[in-house]
Amino acid sequence: MSPYQRAGRHAKLMMGVLASAIVFVIAWDQLFGHSSLAFTAAIIALVFANGGMLLHNCPTCGKNLFFRGVFVVPWPNKTCGKCKADLTAEQHP
């Protein structure tokens, strides 16, 4: 599996976790009333789920696939922004 495909799977996971967190907070609000604890739990879940983002780096130079300069974006690069390596190519050990 290519680095781009692995990072894309992580991005899709994060979209699912974000959607789940939103639904959780809305459901909690409807069932039990407003609670800062529900929002806090959702944020903590998002932080822990996003920790895996730091593992998706260019195999050539080590630049993270989700960073564009100083900004973090929700979808990975297909080409490394630093060394211009093709990240869609299959990686063989």
C-alpha cells in the first residue's frame, strides 16, 4: 500500500470520528440537555484519533503528508512538497 493510500485511510477515519463526535454531542444535548462534558469528551476523542496523523510521512525525506507549509489540511499530498517524490507509488520493503 502506498503512503498516500495509508494517509487517505487515516483521513477517512478522521471524517468518521468527526461525524461521530458531532452526532454524539447533538444526541447528548437532545437527551440530557447542554453539557460541557459531552463536548469535552468529543474533543478528547478527536485529539486521540488524530494522533496517527504524525505517522504519515514521506519515505524519502520525512515531510508529513498532511502539512502544506505551516498549515495542516484534511487530505494528504500525492506528491511530496519538499522532495517531489511520488507518494502514490507502492512501497516495497
